[in-house]
Amino acid sequence: MSQHEPTGSDSVRTLVPVPPEQRPRRRRRTARVLLIDDRERLLLFHDTDPGLSGVFWWITPGGGLDPGESDRAAAVRELQEETGVVVNEADLVGPVMERRVVHGYTDVVVDQEDVFFACWVPAFDVSDAGHTPQERALMTGHHWWTREELAETTDEVWPAEVLELWADAEARRADGRDRPPLDGGDVEESTVPA
């Protein structure tokens, strides 16, 4: 059971799982954002694999780049679509981390390159008005997490090193220096191993 009950819609589409060896494989690049409010809380979305009842994890806002879109432009667009908050590219700190991740789900394997930014905003009420039908089906809620809550949770959080990323992003913001992003390596975050 989740330590934090998500807010938002509880409806999840039903899908028929694909045998693991027959799952299609997709590739993409994503821009993800550590969104931190002025109450020192980090926004995470409650995500699911509708082919596996009761399986969930928490993720940062963000998503795939549109053709010809820069990482920063995608991060700004995704924040507005997924949360309703409007920021400028100049508001983004980073990139703070880059990695390659494989997500194995019951219906697909997604091989993606993630680039993470951080952004500080005044506290606000999250709006899901810009969510796509797929996001509405899969992201069943959200929660603003404190550091203490993240340190104590037994819930799965992707990426696992989110607290370290948060600390690194704060250090980058404080010193104002450009530094290369952290190398998150090659990882797998799957409900059904790829």
C-alpha cells in the first residue's frame, strides 16, 4: 500500500498484456524535471502499468521530445501540459543528469535517453487539464514530497537517486556555475523485465 494516496483520477484503462518476447520496442528521448516549490517539496506523479493490477511507482514530470524540439523546450512544454505551471527555459537549472533507461511494461519496452532539469516555483495547485488520454489512464495522481517523506518511503521512485539529484540541483543553483550533468549510467526500471 502506498504511503501517500495519490490525488486525481483513479480510472485506469484495461489492456491485455503482450507475451514478454513479443512486446514492441520503442526508442525516444525525454526531458524530465525535478519541480520544487517554495515549501521545499518535490512534485512526483503516481504512475502505473495497467496490465499489472496494484503495481505503481512515482515519477518526475516530463516526457518525450517532439521532432526538432530542444531538451529545454520539451521540459517547459511538458511542465505546462502535465502540471499547468508556466516557466521559461531560463528558469531551468541543468541539465543535472543524463542517463539511458529501459522500461519494460506489460505491453511495450521503451528504450530512452533521459535528460533531467530542475526548476523552482511558488507553490501551486497541479492541473491535469493538459494531460493526454494515455497520461490520464496511467498517471493516477500526484503528491508534493518533502525530503523526509522521500527518505522514509518504501514506495518505488524513478529515478531511485532523486534525493541526490535534488541536492545536486540545489548546489548548482546556489553556485550558479555550469557543470556537466551527472552520468546516471544505463539502468532498467521495469514492471516486466526487458
